[in-house]
Amino acid sequence: MERGPNNGAREAEGIVLTPEQAKSRRARNIAIGVAVALFVALFYFVTIVKLGGNVVPRSL
């Protein structure tokens, strides 16, 4: 599988981002991370509320 005339030479891989693009990507990743964490916390608290007193064993 040939890639071009410089088949043996190592080519630069990936995309080089400008500082503005890197900053934007980082901010977007942080926002997605916060949204996922809030979603997980919401499911956790809804589960605890729905279970209510059924979490504690009654055979004490």
C-alpha cells in the first residue's frame, strides 16, 4: 500500500491545531466532562430518592 513518492520517508501524522483551536477544544472537552458528571450525579440522586427507605435492611 503506497502513500506517494516518498513512501519510505516518515510523514508528519495528525493535525496541528492553532492555539485558538486548542483552547476551544479544551473548553469544549471540559464542558462535556462537566455535563457527563452532572448527568451521572442526577441518575445517582434519582436512584437514591426512588429507593428511599428500602435501602436499609428491615431485619435489625
